[in-house]
Amino acid sequence: MSRAASARSFALSIFCKICQPEVFWMRTKFAALLFAGLVGWGLALLFTRGIGDGDTLLPRPAEPQRTTTILQIDPTPLAHAADEVRVSYADMVEAVQPAVVSVYSTKIVSTRMGADPWARIFGGPSAPRQQREEGLGSGVIVSRDGYIITNNHVVEGADELSVLMPDDREYRATLIGADPKTDVAVIKIDATELPTVTLADSDKLRVGDVVFAFGNPLGVGQTVTMGIVSAKGRNSLGLLENVAGYEDFIQTDAAINMGNSGGALVDAKGRLVGINSAIVSTTKGNIGIGFAIPINLAASIMHSLVETGTVASGYLGASAETVSADVLERLQLPSGAVRGVVITQVTEGGPAETAGLRAADVVYAIGGRSISTMEDFRLQIAQTMPGSAVEIAFVRDGEAMTATVTLGQVVERPNALLEGVDVDLLGPDMRRRLGIDPRVSGLVITNVEDDSPYAGYLIPDVVIVEINRMPVTSLANAQGLLREGRNLLLVTYRGQYHYLSLTVE
């Protein structure tokens, strides 16, 4: 018999035995009991042992209980309705572009190229060599009669200023005034019915808002870049060189490069929110860290310069320093309850003392605006108009209090080199009036107050050529060259050069 036939015969015999009624019933009962036992054993194992990793699912007394993380999931798809998609800002850009201009500055600088042999023989000064320097920046037209806001560093020290419109019209510009402490300057062109840009309230700007930077970077022509507001209220950056300035910058990643200075930073509605001013970079090019002056600050400086020719600042009559956590604890203030500045000194008879403020008071709000650093404190007071009544919120001995202070006035002298001494850059008109050689450059003294500590040393029409053996090229440059103590000045007056030793306190 073959193997297949033998296998079929064996299977048939087994089937017949199983199908016998008594045998089938017994085997079925045995199989049922066996199955039930296996199921029970499996369930017991499941509830006493983990699946695959050996960990217990029911907590043991000696082991900590696990917690479950609940994830918030929104499975709904993104909306793609046509009316919610913004694919272009071209209409807004076209409306702003005509009001953004290029500002060209020209400086005539004299440098000494080595000792003149005739000067060594006769003891006179060496002959300076005249050079012409040109600069490029941007500006924003804010009035139809030609007032333009730009940066102080764009126009500082310029002998000539010109403005190029986007339609290639060119105008000579006049400097109305400048404030090195905020890096704001105002110039004017003789024209009417000019395109302008609408100003926004920069205090309402939020981190994450879309913004656009307009200007003429690197002289390539008017350019627009896009980004967001990266931060607000940036200060203590040291961007205002050689002056104790008021820093309150808007930070943005919209690309800003050389030539963008003085240009417009606008929001998505095309409203002016800031004046592009500076960048921080390791490559001298844009890396996404740019800064703009808030338009609220720039506009207040502009109004003061246009209306008075000076920058009028509010005066509180108190000095302060930033409050640290240690100081808060020593002043018995609730930890983390108040951020502010502590008043360190109050001027006798000043507005602060008159309103009842004292040393050790912790100021945390001025005019409803939170104050957390000394820079915030200085800026908020400085940009408030003199004569204004402002509410100051502070804490004294753990108790929250308020005081209403009527600010006094501090008139900043934008052209002050020393206490009571005003200067101006030696330009063509001043040279002609004083009969000064065109090769001479520097700062000409325009006014010396009678009560100035330098009244016995300096007089009007004296030209400061060098300070501490370095050429003077601008007001900021001269302020940076002066140092506390003895200084050596090279001056010229009525065609004669003199060295003057001056002590600065």
C-alpha cells in the first residue's frame, strides 16, 4: 500500500473514533475544560505581568504610580478660503514708496599728511589736505511741505545735503535740527504737495507684527524688505556712540543694510511705525538683527525741533537705578510683585520733591506705562512734554501709592560741546563770513554763555581744529575726543593757530 493510501486509512480511522457519541462527548468536555483553563491562566498573567516589557500594570506597593500625558489635538484642517490668503503687499508698497527718499551728504574734511618743512622752520602749523567725503542714507517725508525725518548720523557734519526722490527729482536740503541722544534729525526741502506716509501709534506695535523696511541699501536703489517685530524696548545696546542717549529701539528681522538708515519701517497697513537706525552684525551686513526708532519718539523730537529749534525734555528732579531682586528684598517688597526703579536722590525744590516723592521709593509706572529699568525711567520722563502732569505709581514701605507730578523743563542744547559752549560745523557760509581758508576744517564756536566755566578760555568764532592731537570732524567726534581732566586743543582765530590747554570736569 502506498504512503498516501496508508495516511488516508489512518485519518479515517481516527475520525470514526472521534465521531463515536460517547468518545466525542468526553473529548469535547475535556477540550472545553482545557480551553477554559488556558483562558483563565492567560487573563491572570495579563493582569499581573506587563505585555512585552515585564512591568506590572497594576501598581505594586513598592513602586511609584505612572501618570498619563493628555495631548491637546486639533484634527481640523487649515482654512484655505481665498479671502484669508494674502499673496501680495504690492498695493501697500506702491502707496509708501513715493514718500521714502535717498539722502546724500557731503563733508569737506581736512587731514594733516605729515609735517610741513616750512612749518618746522618757522614754527607754524603744517598745511592740511582737503578731502571730500560723501555719505548715503534714507529719509521719510512726513509733511506735504517738505519736512523729512532721518537719522542724525546720516546728516551729522554735512556741508551739503541733497534729497533724491523716487521719481528722480533732486532737491537741496536744509538741516532743521538734530538730536544725537535719539539719533533723530529733521531736514527740509523747498517743495509742496509732496507724497507723505501716515504715522501709526508705535506703542501699540506687538512682537510678531509683520513689518517692512524701506530705504536705499548700499546705493542699489529703493528696496523693500519684509520681516516681523522681533522685540520692543531694546536698550543698553550702546548704539548711540559718544552720547548718553535714550535707547528704546524696535528690533526687527526685516533686512536693514548700510544706506537704509533713516528709512521707513511700516506695518502691514503701510503706516509708519519706526525710523530704521542701526544693525548688530558680525559681518557688517544684515544678519536679521536690525533696530528702528519708534515713530512716537521720533515724532515728538521732530515737533520740538521744528517748533523751537531745540529738544525740550521733561524734568523730574530725581535720579534712580534699576531694582534688582536683592534690593526688592531689602526694601521689604513682595518677591516678584513689583519691577521698577528705586529713587536714589531727589533734587531739593524739584518737581519730584514737590509731589512728595522720596529716596527709596520704587517707581514701577509713569503715565500708565510700566517701568522696569533706569533706561525706561529716563526715556519716559525725557519724552514727556514739560509742564505736563503725569501720574507716577510707586511703592513705599510695602504700600502701593501714586503721585501726580508736574514736570519741569530741560532744554537740550543739540549743538553743545561743553557746558555753556555751543558749536557748529565749519561750513562754506561760515568760512566766507569769517574769511577762513577752505582747507581748514573743524567746529566753530557760535556762543559762549557768561556763566560757562569756559567763558574765560573760549570765545565765539574760534575754530577748534584738533582735540588731543586728533582732527575734529563732527560734534559727536569732538565729544568722544574730550576726556575728563586736561585736554589739548588746536584752535585757529583770525588766521592764527594756537594750542590751548583746557581742563574738563
